[in-house]
Amino acid sequence: MATGFGFTVQATDGKARTGVIETTRGAVRTPAFMPVGTAGTVKAMLPESVRATGADILLGNTYHLMLRPTAERIAALGGLHKFMNWDRPILTDSGGFQVMSLASLRKMTEEGVRFSSHIDGSKHMLTPERSMEIQKLLGSDIVMCFDECPALPATDAEVAKSMRMSMRWAQRSRDAFGDRPGHALFGIMQGGVTRALREESAEALTAIGFDGYAVGGLAVGEGQEAMFDVLNYAPGMLPEDKPRYLMGVGKPDDIVGAVERGIDMMDCVLPSRSGRTGQAWTRMGQINIKNARHQNDPRPLDEACTCPACRNYSRAYLHHVNKAGEIIASMLMTWHNLHYYQELMQGLRDAIAGGRLAAFVADFHAKRAQGDIEPL
Ligand SMILES: [Zn+2]
């Protein structure tokens, strides 16, 4: 396993864990939420502002960066950390998921996926070996195996066939990654919503051996209940002493439910993307700042929130700048959402450490059930 990378579980409460991932670029407190910096930026945020919300690690997208500005250009300019001015840990995905969701003219074979860029139609090939090469050029601290995530619903036979190819790709990723001190490689469990296939996938990955393990193939439209059904058993199939990462999750209540079930890391575009469309996430649930009820409201989004949007601006102002299409609307709403997500993670970590997760979760759901403050 990689030197310069480690994971320590410091406390557990039920299945939930809190601990720390050590990397050469700094520590990541878990459970961790990773904001998504798709194209070398968390949209509408300066890196120091992202850090100020409490984020220890960012996610970068291989698919976007390989097409524009290209991994080779980023490497020539000193790597992704320097290029985007973020000196803390970065995790990159393998590109596999986004090829399947964004690229056109895809052709998948055992070798990999051939596709056309959604930007300019240029032709590319992603294989486990090329994905490892790109993630190395980017200089990411945590590299993800190249895998295929089948769209659900799919038959058991389709999911099994896809999962077994992903396991062969996991071995090829491991071989191509080689020995890179200070850099970790994570395997990705597949198998859809079928327990026996999840078991088979976990056994195949564990036999290969990785620095961490992701639960892949969820948050692809199966719904929260089906996702939690899988999370009731899947994390327990993975090595206890390695971080477990749930990819692409999620809404605040998805995150809380995943942490309760033993997940250590998550990422999602939701807090930043919804910030740009006028949606705020608070302790009281979801708020649509575009709603006319906010236009004369001098109160902050959440009076208990210490982010700049809540400390210095009213709902009326946020409503106005959103309506007017001002860039500051995206900046403030994104800042608030990322701040809320990181505060939620800190609350979860403290609750697990203090052995009071059940009370924390009950309070989380009670506040959301109450809903937003009454209009003036
Ligand atoms: Zn706020």
C-alpha cells in the first residue's frame, strides 16, 4: 500500500466512524464531504473560500480536464494543485462515469471506451491504463480505478457482466498505477442492488488490495430507499481499516443516512450547482430564494449560520441579486451551501466522537420537519 497515506478510525458509534485520512498534502477529517471542482474550479468560489467553509479535500473530474485544457498541459504547468491554486488533497474520478453520461458516439469494449468529446467532437479513448496516466499527470492524491457503472434498472445478468469487467479493469488499474509513494489508489465496488454481486465485487477488490474502497453504482436514479438498502450491508463487506467512499452523494439526508451506515467520504455537485440556481440548503431544509415571499425579508437565510451570505446579507438581497442575474448571487448561495454541508459534516464527526449520533440525527430530522421560518 501507498506510503505517505494512511487512515485511522478514532471513534465509532453504531456503524458510523470518525477518523482521519493522512496524505502528504494534509489531513482529511472523516466523515468528509468533498466539493466538486469539475473543470479546475469549484464554480463561483475562490479556493481559499472553499477552504474557509471547512473543506479538507476537493474532487476533480478526469473527463473534463483531459478534454480541456488537457492533462498534459496541466502537468506541464506544474500539476492540478498549482494550476488551480489548491495545495490540499485532491481526489480525481476515473472519467468512466462522465464518459457514459456526457460523451457521444461511445463504443465500449474490453479494452476501454472510445468516445467523442461533448465539447468539440474530437475522438478519444479511455482505458484503465490511460485513466491512470491522466490522473498521474494531474497529480491527484487519491486516484480512482477506471470502471463502468451500468445504468439502472438493469437485469442481474447485465449488472454481473458489467461488474466483472470492472473488476478486470480494477486489476489493470492497479497494475498500471504501480508504486507511487504519497499517492493512493481506490477500488470501486459495483454490483447494482444485488447483494451477491456486491459480495463478489468486494471479494475481488479486496484480493487485489487498495488504499481505500468506493461503493460505486449508487445515486444513479435508484432512489434513497434502494440506496440505503445496499448501504445497510455493502460497507461491511469492505476492509474496516480503509476509507469507504460513496460516490456522487448527495442531499443532506442522504449524507446523514450514509454516515450512519459506515461511509467515510462523499462528493456531490449539489451544494454548488443548486447555489447557482437559487436553492439554499439549511438546517430547516431547502429554500428557494427566487420565491416572492423573500423579497421584503430582512432576515438572513439562517440566523444561526456564520457564513458570509448569512452574516452580511438579507433574504431580500439574495432574492434581488438572483432575480437580477448578478454573479454575486451564485457566489453567496454557493458559499452558504458549502458552509452548511461542511458544518453538517463537523456536526456528524463531533456526534460520532461523543457517542451521541442518534440524538444528532433525530434533531437533524426534527428541524427539517419543522421547515423554513414563517414568512413575515
Ligand atoms: Zn449561511
